[in-house]
Amino acid sequence: MTAEEWFSVFYEKYGDDFNWTMIPFTDHHFVEELKRELGDSAHNKSIYSIAKCESKDDVLFLFDGEYRIYHVTYSDKNLEGWPRYKGYKDLSSAMEFIEKEYVEEYK
């Protein structure tokens, strides 16, 4: 399934209370923010933002072929190890995490 299909299922299942939203393909704000925070480690990487959690600063990215959920900090100077992320081998694994987290923390 595509990300759009996954989110369609989640919206049908949980309604308007589901706290993740898709990011339009043309919106580069989160990619630019992540690249700024990561600095040189994002150089020459293919990065796309997919969705954002509305209740916290977590964003799902496709980062050089790997799905990652980064907690963006919006900070000019990050401590070592920030921004943190969780990596997933495929979109299904990332979506399973998003649903589980929503059910456990917000439902």
C-alpha cells in the first residue's frame, strides 16, 4: 500500500482524531528544516517528507531509501544525537508503528 492508502485506512478507522496528516509533495518546509538540523550528514541525500504528527514534532521522511521518523527540534544548535530518529525497513513497518503509537498514546 502507498502512504495515501495507509492514511485513508487510518482516517476511516479513527476519524478526525487521528493525529497524523499527510504532507503535500510540494511542501519542502520539513525537508529544509531536517537538512538544516542534520548539516553535512544530509548532504547529497534524497529526502522527502511524507507525514507529520500534529501532537508532537515527529515527521515521517523517506531518507535516502529508508523510512525514518525524526523528531525535529527547530533549533539552530542541537546536542549530539539530535535530531533523533527511528528507522524502518519499509513503509508498512513505519505505518504499523504510527498506528500503534496513536492507539497506545492518544486513543
